[in-house]
Amino acid sequence: MLHQKGNILLVGNKKAALAAIREELLPYFNVFTAHDSKSAFQTIMEYSIQAVLTGERLPDMTGFQFFESIRQEYPDIISIVQVTETTSSNLEAAARSGRIHMFLRRNAEVDEIIQILATAVNQYQLKQENSSLLNKLKRKDSEQERIMEVFNRYVPEQAVSKTLSYDDNELLQGETRVISILFADIRGFSRIAGSLTPSDVVLFLNEFWSIVSKPVSVNHGTVNKFIGDGILSLFGAPVSHMHNQENAVNCALDMLDALEEFNKKYEPLIGQKVEIGIGINTGEVVVGNVGTNDHIEYTVIGDAVNTASKIEKEAKSTPNTILISEPTYKNVSDLVEVEEVSSLQMAGKEDPIRLFRVEGRKSENNISPIRKNIEM
């Protein structure tokens, strides 16, 4: 029986090193290995994994992102990250805040690894036995729930939960993530606004974004901010999922579907259809709280964000266009039909950025369905 010795999963891209440590651990555990996040997730789905050991960086996401991605479906798996840099301060902070359960020093001996994994297996078993008690401890009284409900309308819920776990010294900090960034805005908004009173403009925008932004949450994204008649959404922060790029592109397609419903009501009122443009880019960014002791904001910073904004502006030429960058396209090539368009030359960048216009989804017979139904 697999359960007798404890089932552990080792994740890393160095196959020889994984094989060597696996041989050392086999007398004590049932050891599984994976070389990237997706094969690791597949192993977790197939076997009753109790503890996972990864490095700080996997080929396609960070170790932190991987554990966030599996936490909702597998909350009891014990997460362990091994230091790959010269300092362990980031991992110590992550363990204190509950983002991971344990960490290993960079050059840990086999005996130390065995002890850590044995402790993890025991902790997993205790978590299973005490799940009902933990659920009771997590309950909030009605007043706290009301405060959080209101607060979460201003700040992403996951960002609030993460921020509350920090101490004062950790409150203003950022972390590196690989995410997909979606920008969308209304085309010709000044002309539309000119036909409405100021109060009607606010009502118009509120209803527009209530409908058109719904696909963001349906597809596991987060609305980071509304920028006038535009929206910035993140896929992979504050919390990551296994299909961040696919979710972003599916969200864009669902936005166009939602726009059709919105136009059924508003086209007769304003005398024209509302049209949008959408740009999506994937890359490494820094996300976190920035500001002062008096005011903070959860934000995203990096060249990938600027590129996403430029891509969205390139979508202006044709109404209701979705443009995606090459890093995004590489992850969704089996999901959507595209047409390559003129490349984008960014200031200060030597190589142009290849752009692809999303024409629609490929046949449902050829891809695994990811899209979620949206109730209007």
C-alpha cells in the first residue's frame, strides 16, 4: 500500500539530481518525481501525495506560485521549498506568514531532508485528523465578515488575506511572479460620454464594468484597478492557478460575449454599439504593496505591464480586437485560432514583439474545455 510509508513528491528540472535523491529516500518514503509544475500537478491528481519538495524557481513558475496553485484543491499537502540562493530570508518570511509550511537550507544533508519529510508526513496526518477543529477556528463573527466584505471591494480578497498575515516590517514588500496581464478599454469613450450627463456616465461605467469584468473572476483572474474607461486584470497574482495564460485569453473572449449582452440594452439608449480593445502579455513582474505608512496600494510593476498596455493600444485599429504577445500565444496555441499581425517595436527594445490577433476558440473536440459559463 502506498500510504504506509508516506507519499512525497520531488519537483525540479535537474533530472540527475532528482534521481539521486530519490534513491536515497526510497527506503523511507514512496517517492514520486516531476520536472515542471504541470507534471507535478498531474502526479498529485493521480496519487495521494502528502508532502511536496520544490526549489524556489521551477521552469514555468516560482515554487510559491505552484503551492498557491494547488492549495485550493489540495489544502492539506505540506509545502516545502529548498533555498537556491545564498540567503534564506525570503523563505523564512514565507514560512512565518503561512505561504509555505517548511523550508530546507541550500546544502542540506540527506539525513536532514529525511527528517524534514518525516515531520511533513506526520503534520499532514495531524491536519487530516484535526480538519474539523481547524474549520471552527477559521470562522469569523458577523461583524468581521461585514468589514472584510466591504474591504474586499476595494482591494483583491487574496491580497487582503496575504497582507493581514504580514507584520509591520513585511507590509510594504514585493515579490517576483510570472503572470499574464490583461488591459481592456472602451473605444471612442469620449464620444459616448459626450452624449450623457455626468451622473449617467458614472452609471454607464458601473453597469458596463459590472457585466464585462465578470469573466475576470470566472476565469480565476483579479481586477487590479479601473482606469477611467479601462481595466487592468491580473492572472497569476495575488494567487496563481495552473492555467494563468489560458484563463487570461478565455477571459478576453468571454468579455466580448458579455459585451454583446450589454449592447442589447445600451445601443438603443446611446445610439451606437460599445466597442472595446483588449491586449494581453505574459512576463515576469513585481507585485505587492507599495505606498507609505498612511496609504498603501496593491500594484504590479514591470516591463511586462508596460508591454501589455502598449499591446492594448495596438488593438485600436479594429473594434473588439484581442491582441496577445508571443509569450502568451505559446501557452494557448492549442486553445485558440490566431492570425499574426504587425510586430510591436517598444522604445529601448532591440527586438520587436510578435503579436497575434485571437480569432476564436478552436473546436471543442480538439481541446480540453476550460471556459466557464457566465450567467448574465
